[in-house]
Amino acid sequence: MSDTPEQGRERPSRYTRSFGGLIGAMVVTVVFIAGYVAFRAVTRDQPDVKQDVDYLAQVSELQGADVTVVFPCGLPDGWRATSTDFERGDPPTWGIGFVTDDDEFVGVRQEQSDVDDLLETYVDKSADEGEDASPENSLGVSTWQTWSDDGGDHAFSTTLAGPLDGQTLLVYGSASVAQQEELVGRLSTGSTQGC
């Protein structure tokens, strides 16, 4: 017999294969992948996706069901509607959220609630009462109560009359007083056909 290996047979490698070696290789691989994922998370910007809401279509549907809600007939340039909220009831509750052109929030809330409860929910538990204001509007409201908090939020509140008699309307958010007054000036209960 010869001491040379036969053709076709491989010599065993010098690398010792063991269970510990397998675990070590897996740990190194997992650490590498985790490091890569962490690096990508830190260095890559995540897109800030904000869905726009067609609030006028929703208002039109509500009007078709003989529900009267307050809404702005058009928005200032650069503003977007980002949320709506409707809850059935007698009377129903209604809300719309907007983001201004400088990324500040303004909301409109209409419901049969005490203004203090609405302020606590949407502005601050200890909102400060300001001077009465009279922003132009088509709702027939001559006096609005103003509110603010230490965080820079502002609000306008009023009690509605007519078909919405007794309901509280709150315009609130982090947007400036001037921006909120501009929204108040666009509020309507009329048909969406003219918008």
C-alpha cells in the first residue's frame, strides 16, 4: 500500500469544526447585522408621511344626512386638513384638524359640552381666560372668548345659535392667534357646493 492519498479523497481541513465555533460565527454575524441596521437608522432620514383628509367630502356626506356641522369653506395657501372626527349623537360631535403652512396645528371642535371640559381636553387643564374677541365670521357670532396656556397654545370659544343652538365651538391649537382668526373667518355651516 502506498502512503499517498487516493485520487478523489479530500484531506480533512486544519480548521477544527465545533459547536462553539458555530455559535461564535453566528454571534459575529448577528452583531454585524445589528450594527448595520443601527447605522442605517441613525444616518437615514425617515419620511414624514402625513395623509391629507378630504374634509369637504365628509361634510358633504353629513349634509346629505341632514347633519349640520361647522367647517371652513376653503383653507389658506399651504394649509392641509389632516384629521376629522365624527361621533353620532343628539347632537353629534365633530372635529377637524389642520396643519398650517408653517407646520403648526389648528383644530375645530363642535360638541354639546361645557367649554371648560373642551379646554381641558384640547388646550390645557389650566387655560388662562383672555379678552373677548370679535373676529369676522359668517356664523353670526359677534363675541368669542379667548384662551391661552403656558405652552403657547391659543383658543377661541363660543356658544352657537340657530340650528346648532347650545353647542360649543372651539378653535384651538399651537398656531398663532392671527392664523386662528383667519380660520374663524372661513368657518361656515352652509353648503359645500360653493366651496
